[in-house]
Amino acid sequence: MDEALIIGYAVLAIITLGSFIGLVLKFTQPINELRIVIQKLNDNIDALKNDNASHDKRIEQHGREIDKLDRRVGTLETKMDMYHEGQ
């Protein structure tokens, strides 16, 4: 009777360990897929940040050019007004 009990416990332990390993393997694959998707999202976010930084630089440069042209137009309008008032 004791031998049958020990064999039963051993079989139960092997089944339990096998089930646990199977469960771990079953949940490991979706976790790895999730990690891959998260890495892709991080790469896309980094790319968007870089694009946004380059756009900001260009907008800043164009803003300075627009301000410079605005001052020139203001100066030219003042000169035109002074010229026409003088006549």
C-alpha cells in the first residue's frame, strides 16, 4: 500500500509540474508578442518625436523669416505714406 501511495504521489507531482510548465509556456508566447508590439510602438513614438523636432525647427526658422519680412513691409509702408503725404 505504501508503494502504491508513493507512486501515486510521484505521478501526481509529475502531472502537476507538467501542467505548470505547459501553463507557463502558454502564457509566455503572448507576453513575448506583447513585448514586440510595445517595442514597435516605442520605435514609432521615437520616430514621431524626431519628425516633430525637425518640423519645429523649420517652423521656427520660417517664423523668423516672416517676422523679418513683416518689419520690412512695415518700413516700406511708412516710407510710402511719408512719400505720398509729402506731395
